[in-house]
Amino acid sequence: AGSQCLPWTGLHCFFCSLPAATAAVYKQWIPNTNFETASNWDKGRVPCARDVVHFEKDKVVSVFVRSPHVLTDMYLPLNGEFVLAAGAAFTAFDGSWDPGCDSGGTVRFADAEHRAWFDPTLWQEVLPSGELKPSGPLFSVDQERVPCRHDDVIFQPQSSFRVNTDSSQPVIPLRSISVMGQELNTPSSWAGYLGGPSAPLQFHGNGTLQVTGTGCPDKSGCACGNTLDGPRICAALLRASGRQCPEPACQSPLQPLGHCCGVCGATINLDFTPDFDLQKYQDRLAQELLSQPKYAGVQMAISKVHKAQTFLGITSRSATPLIQIVLIDDRAGVQAGTAAEQLAADIMESIAQHGEALGISSGKMEVATGSTVSGQVGSHPVSRITAGTVMGLLFSLLLLGGILFLYRRGKLR
């Protein structure tokens, strides 16, 4: 494969034939800035021979060109690049008749500046082969639809892009990033790419992407790490869906951690021991329960999250790790969430019988369905601490807290 570069001042270009990414499940960036993508042009079509192509002079852009094009004229940006595949070229229109381009005009390249890293609608999960991961009963809460700290990120081969990395955290860690078919999975390889000419045209914003080369080291799972950018994720998601959450069928929907909108169904929070294995437990639930015909239409999200601790209405800076299971279903009206509720009950029963062997110390269930006015809460601790003991401890803590409060206010001596 060869390459061609246009000798225009202010632009540079390159083309590399690189090996495919290593076998892994990636979160793949969907949009591109390719010349042949019709949606990248304001007319909704690729420019033809009689057209005048116009790139905004102050818009930074990287554009991949797959094939040869004949054009009447082209206005270029002050800073950008064309990435030319083998055989791609631009030729001046000689005035001959073009059957696919009866009337020419000005065709402008669309603005790609607004495409944000933390927009869940711009990412999709793919298989090691690069194919789209088939839909199934497993889903991700909204914060986990965006790449997490131990994920592999892929930008499609033979494709250009521009992504805004504005973030509430200065560094966005990832396991690896694949660009133009090359997997960059070490800090040094990523630093080398950032020092090249294309990275500033592809990535912009205040957040710095960091490649660590390491996956999650804990068999109980790792938290995603996108909590600080949760508001940014939800703003992008709601902007794409009409700026408001859909109206739930239940009157008191549940609010799972990491999810933008309330849901009908059930959530289960698990406390775990060092013996807990998240992947094995997820596979167990999928094979033994989710696969049952009565749970067709039920979807499950399971991951490690960190829940902020509160005491007497005061939120602590520390957060407790727990395993969150979110269950929703496709039922409507008063039946909304009822199948998810039944599955949650079966999971809690399984925990009561086998939780200790699975590394689960306790589980707490909350339910909201279309037939209930308020959420129901259930708890099945695996340990033998009685409910009376727990209530007694809570009452003692509240009493001590109240005495301490009155003492500090000068009401008691």
C-alpha cells in the first residue's frame, strides 16, 4: 500500500498500514470525520465534481480520504490534515459532464467540535473481531457506557475523528487506545503518539487521556471511575433524548448509582468478601436465572460501585464499595418492573442459600413497579446478626449522636 500527501501549506498527512488490535472487548467511538461520510457535509451528501468544498479556516480537523475525488474548488483550514488511503487523490474538474452531479454548489464540512468523550450515545461495545457486540440481557448503567478506567478504547481503522475530552478530572485513565489499527497499550507508546502531528487534531479539551496498560486487578471488579463526570454524561444523554428523562410507569422509580434516569424494576446491593468473583457471579446469574423463559425481556446490569456513607444526615468523604445489580424489564403499565421484581426475589433467595460460598455477606433489595406507590425494601443478611441487634445498635448511635449535639449546643452539662 502506498500513500499520497497534498503539498498544501498548513496541512500535513500520513497513512500507515498497521496490525489489528489485540483480542479484547473494546468500547468503540462511533462518529468519524471521513471525507466519504455523507453526514459530515451540510448538504447530506459527498461533494461531487461541480461542487466547491469549503472547510472553515479556523476549525481544526483531521479528514480520512478513501478514494479519488474530482472537485471544482476547495477552501482549506489553516490547521488540519488529510489522511490519504492508497489510490486516494483530488483532481481539478475539467468541465466534462458528470452524470451524478448535475448542479454544483458550495458544500461545507460539518463542525465536529461538539462531539464529546463523555457522551454515551457516541460509544458502542464491540467484540474482539471488531464486530458490534450483539444485544442481550446484559446492559450497562449510563456512566459505564463511556470508557472506564480499565477499558480498551478503539477508533475505527481507516477512519479519522475529532473528540472533545473536556472533563471534571485532569486525567482520564484507560488500559489501551487503538488508532488507525494500532493498539497503544503502554505509557511510552501513547506518549510517542501524543508527540506526533495527528494527536492535537484528533483530541482537544482540558482532560488528558492516559494509557496505563493494566486491566482491573481485582476479581471482585473495579469501579468505573466516571463518577466525577456523571453530570457531564447525563447532560449529554438528556440533550440527545430531548433534555428530560422518560416518564416512568411507576410512581416512585429507583435511582441506581451511575444511571441518569429513574427506573422501574429492582436493585440489589451486595456486600462481599475477598472470595467474591464478579465475572463468575455474573455468569452464574445469566445461566441459571436470566436464561429462564419467564424472564425473557428482563435486563440486568451488574458492577462494582462506591456508595457515599452518611450518618445523621452528614455525608462522609469515604465511600463503601458494593456490588450493584440493576434489573429492568420490558413490561408496560401496571406490569412494569414486575418480572424484574420476581427475578430479584429469586436472586435474594439464592443469596440466602449460597451467599457465603459465593463470597456474598449480605444483600439489600429495593423494588419499584408499575403497581406500587412506593419502593419496597428487603434485606437478606447471610450473617447471623439479628434485626433486633442491628436496630439496637442504630438506636444507641442515634442517642449518643443526639447527646453529643445537645452538649455542643450548651443544652447539656
